[in-house]
Amino acid sequence: MTGPDERALLWTAAMDPATALARALALLEDGGLPEDGGVLALRVAGLAAKELGRLDEGLGFLHRALELAEGYAAAQVRMNLVGLLTARGAVAEALAHARAAETVLEGPDADRLAANTACALARAGRLDEAREVAAGALPRLRGGHEPAVLNGLLTNLGLALAFRGDYDGAEEALSEAVAVGEAAGLGHQTAMSKGNLAFAVSRRGDVPRALRLYAEAEPGLTGERLAQCRFDQAETLIMAGLPGEARPVLAAALDAAMENGYGCDVADGFLLLAHAELADGDPEQATDAAEHARTMFAEQERTGWMLLAEHVLLKARWASGERSTVLLRSAAATAGRLEGGGWPDAADEARIVAARVALALGRPAGHLLSSVGRPGGRASTRIAGCHALALERAARGDQGGAVAAVRAGLQVTEEHAEALGALDLRARAAGFATELAELGLALARSARELLAVEERRRAIARPVRVRPPGDPERAAALTALRALSADHTADTARGGVPSVLSPDMADLEARIRSRTRRRPSGASPPRSAEAAEIAAALGDRALVEMIAIDGELHAVTIAGGRPRRHRLGACDGVGLIRFAARRLAERDDPQALAALTGAAERLDRVLLAPLAAALGDRDLVIAPTGALHGLPWAALPSLAGRPFTVVPSAGAWLQASAVPPSGGHTVLVAGPDLRHAGREVAVLRGLHPRARVLAGSDARAEPVRDALDGAALAHIAAHGEFREGNALFSRLRLADGPLMVHDLDALTVPPRLIVLSACDIGRADEGDAVLGMAGALLALGAATVIASVTPVRDEATPEFMSAFHAAVRAGRSPARALADLPRTPATTGFLAMGAG
């Protein structure tokens, strides 16, 4: 078999390795081809076995082929050995075979060798050489008729460019590789190119697109390619601020790579594990993993990659608290070696470590930062560079320069977050700028400057009017999770063993999170609020925005058009007041009541009493921070009988206040297993006789969600559950299972005013990102949400809610209506959120 037939069999190894291996083995059983003694069949078997994850078997086939082959055929076998030996981690041996073959091979075979050599050089860390080899063969392949070889060469070129930090060039090469593979029907190779394109896209910060590409690529991958794709997915999760989710993906990929002898990938996996441990706040474990990776790189003679392990070790030393001249010299020297080795992002990070150490030691650092922050670099590195530059300028008294560096870093963070549609990813993206924003707050000299930095920080984490495209698979997963949750709840209520195991529900939740994160951003760009705009909108009201700076609480107030800055000091007691409120929701308890009253008075003295002169008796807009988002503010004496609304930020209040009046319908919903829900909705029906009422079996999640769309007023009385650490699965229990936060983004126009008469459903997670049901409704465009941040007593709510709705119907604002109602511990947790 020669010529076209030979190419067809080799083509099958690229397109369908399982079929190719079966055909090759059948040929070998028949004694191989008489003209080559079985060399071609052994080559195909070796290539196919490698793609199927059977690396040792593949190498065995190729070594047998090399023993049989002579002359040109031997050079072809060596060409194939380059790829398999590289995967094993024997990079030096692979390159030796490449050198032996390059003087013999010609035409398409020489180009195939170039593709394999470029891969080996990239895995060795010799990035410039890899790029030169690939670029040299590219014009010939583009003009030829070898799509499989062209696809492979473009893929390896794209990877070398991505490692080199040229993300534009990498994306261009890998997109072409995908197009070539698709046009030629190379399913397996196309999937590999897509996975690598996802890697490049991820490094430039487009996480949703990267996750979509990974999902498209993975079904077409096997063996080493599948392990590599999962390693790359783990890196994407780490870069997105999700190291805890990356760890199991990494562990599974490492197990597969070790089991199948993919030494190169195992070393790469340990390096990624070091990054995950470091991102998760464990520099000791990161050091162990990085040392293991460095040892493996040394054994594999991958000296370029050893530099990357040294880079992680530097960062771990900094994270462990080391601030020594030894670390300063090591970081500066490593930065130079990384730059020379073609790793610009890592070089920048090493320079940043050196600069931070120099500043800690009281030494000059400007020279270390002069080349940091290239425009095409990773967002996290550019943000860290801006932070270091701001510190350096502040250290030498350049206040204006420091403030400018903070603003530049926040701008990078905003641009990075703009690509993210999932609320949790945006919250994590804002976390990249935590230290930078804290520095900006510390540098602020006036109330206006302090408010501007804080509002900008909060705006990054909170999208405006998210409108993601529909996703049938995500919707189906939500429906399945709802059914499992309903079964689980029913079985638990009967006192039996739940029929549905929690891992099944966890798997569905993971699928929903995954598909949510793949969606492109449907959000408007973040918009921070300026003091003058806020003052104009407030009118007779006053703003209180609370800000944490170096562990101490500050506040900015705007009242009568005048911004003021206040130092409030340390704040504690939120946990105690919440605990007492929870006890009182269960039963009358004099001790708990005394604890709640005492804690509320102490908090009031810290939070509001120092602001009394500035605020006067005005209605309030309160933008808390941190744990204060979960405070039952109505318990504070200064707020008794006083209209107030609680908001994620002043900008969020402006957004909510701009929601136009609605002439839409009214919706009343009574959830199951809540003794007084039916009575509560029946009373409200008397106030709203034309309302759409969903109760009993009609109160199902999707009909309720659809009824909410476009409503002017909605009221849901149901059991509520806030999911600590997983706020987007917080839920209201309905007839067929829960209505979750994830369900809400299907709303085109959320209710202008929505009342959630349920326990804890007003709570939020992820700090000032305020992730939870109330926060999500405000982000979607609701004007006001009434919800409780504590448990409530079922029997107390019908009269309370009836009085509230009567007051609103009479023309009072929601905040005024709540303020005029007598409060008991059973209803203290209900707050007006948003416009109020």
C-alpha cells in the first residue's frame, strides 16, 4: 500500500483512531504489507493507540516499526516517535529522533515532522524555536493538500504563541486550525484544535467562550487529548477564581495521565495543582506541588518549564509572608530568566513579587515595574501590576500617580468582568481587584473620592439588567433538579430515607452552573455612581454607604446635597443579632429577645448614632458592606418608624429608582406546606380582586415564573431557603419543587415590586456582590424587593402583609409602608430593598 492508500490509512488514524487501530491490527495479523514488512501498519497502530490513551502500546508498535524499517521508512517512523516520546516526557529523545529524520524526509513528510517538532519544542519550553519551525512549514502546507498535517501544525503554532503570550496570534492560528479540520472532516483533530483554542481564549480572559469551546471539544477527545483538555479547563477555573472547583477536575485528569504514562501532562498537572493550591490560600501545599513539578521537568529535560515551577515557588514564598532580600534577588533574577525563556506573563508576575518585596523592605521598586503591564497580558497580572505601581508611587509621595494607577487597575477589572455573564463569575472577577480597591480606599482624601472608589468596586461585581440567551439544556437540567428536589423534600418530610441521593442533585447543580457560566454576557457595562448624581436623585432622602478600610468601618453620607465622611470604628454583633432573631422565629424566648435588643442597641451606637447630625430625620438609603448586608436593620432603634431601603450600592439604588411605573398585572402565590400561606393570599386577594392567584397544585415553578414576567406587583408566600456558599440555588418551595435564583433570569421584565414572604430569602452571599434571590431580582431590573434576612413566623405574616399591601395600595412607598407597621421579632427581618 503506497501513495493514496497509505495516506488514507494515516488519515483514518487522525479522523477515527479506533477504526484505524482495528484496521492496522487486522493488517498485522495478515502479515502486514509485503512491500514494507508491516511498517506502515505498525505506524498507524502506534499513532491510533496513542490517541486512544494507550501510549505504552503505541510506543511498542513504533519501536517494532523502527526495528523493521530502513532508510526513508525509518525516518518516517522517527517522525511519528517524536509525538509519542514527547507525550511520555522523553522530550530530549524525541528531539534527537527529529534531528535524525529531518535530513531524510522531504515534501509532506518534512512538514509532518515540522508539526511534531514544533510540539516537542513547545513542551520543552523552547517557544521561539517552536514558532520558527512551525512558521517555516506553514506556507507550503497552506498551498498543499495535507489538511491533517496543516491542522496539526497550526495547532502547535497556536499553542506556542499562547504560551508566549501572543493571544491574538494564537487565536488566529487555532481558529484556522479548527476551520481546516472541519472542512476536511477531521473530527478528532478538530476537537483537539477547539480545546486548544479554548485555552488561548481563556488566557485572554473570555471565560464564557472558553467554557463553550471546551464543551464542544470534549466529546470528540480521548486519551491524552481528553486529559489535556481537562487540564486546560482546570486552569480556566483557577483563573476565574474557582480553585476549589478546579481541584477535582485536576485530580481526575492527573489520574488519567499517570495511568496512561503521559509524563509531560503529569508534570504540567502538578504545576497547575500548585497554582490551584496557591489560589486557594495554601502556599505550603502549593510549594509541595511546584517542587514535584520542577523535579519532573528536570527529569524530562524541560528546562523552560522548570522556570514556571520556580515562578510558582516565588509566589508561594510571598504568600507565606516572606519579605527578605533573598526573595527580592530571587524574584528579580527569575523574572529575567522567564522573560528570556519567552514567558512574559510569568515574568511580569515575578517582577511584581520583587517590587512588593522591595517596597516592604523600604527599597526603590520603580525600576522593577517599568516594563510590567503589557496591553495584551492577562487581566489578573495587569491588575496586580497596577496595584504594585500604585504602592510604589504612594511610597514616594506621588498621591496623584498612585490614584491614577488604582483607576487604571479598576478599568482593567471592569473590562475583564464585562465578558462575564454568570453572576458568580463576576463576583470572583471583582475579587481580583480587592487589594487594589482597598488601596484606593486608603488613598481617598475626601468623601467624594472614597465614594467614587467604593462605587466603582461594587459596580464591577454587579451587572446591569442581565439578559442571557435561552438555553434548552440548562432549562431541562433545572426541571430535573426541581423534580429531584421535590422527591427529596417529600421523602424527608415523611421521615423515610430520601429516594434521591444528594450526589444526583449535586451533579445537576454542577451542570446548571457549568451551562450558566458558558453564556456570553448579556449585561450592560458596569456603571458606578458619582456623588453629584446621587445627591440630585436623593432629594429629601439621605444616603449612608458603609465601607470597610483596613478592618475598620467608615461611612459616606450624602444629605442635603453634601457628602461627608465618617469613621465608625470596629463593628461586631451581627452574628448575635441574627442568632437571636432565629431563636425568636421558632418560639418566644425572653433571653433571645434580650440578646437581640442589646445587640441592636450596640450596633446602632456604632452604625447610625455617629451619623445622626448629618442625617437628621430624613428617609434613608442604606448601602451596607460585608456581613451587614444580612443585618435585620429594622431592629436598630434609630430606624424604628423611619422609612429606609437597603441596597447593594448607590449605583444599584439609582438603577432601581429609574425603573418606570408599570401598569402590569398583580400576582399572588401560595406555596405548599406553609400553614398560613393560603390565609395570607386569601386576605391579599381581597385587596387585589383582579390578581392572578396561583395556589395549591397551580403554584408550580414555571407557571409562577411566567406569571411574574411583566407584573407590576407580585407576592409569594412560601417556604424559603438561602443556600450558604451557593446562593444562586437559593429557593422558594412551590408545588412541583423549588423556584431557584437560576430560574429568574428567564424573566424579560421582572415585577416592579415583588414581596417574598419567606424565611431568609433576602440574604446574600459573595460580600458586596450580593448574590441571592433579592440581589438577582434587583440586577434583573426589579425596582423594589421586600424580603426577610431572617427566619419569620408563619402565623405572624398574614396580618403584617395585609397591612403592608393596604398601605401601598393607599399610595405609600414600600419603605414608608414598612416603617409605619408595628414590628415584632417575628417580622423584624423584612426589609425594603432597591428603590424603596
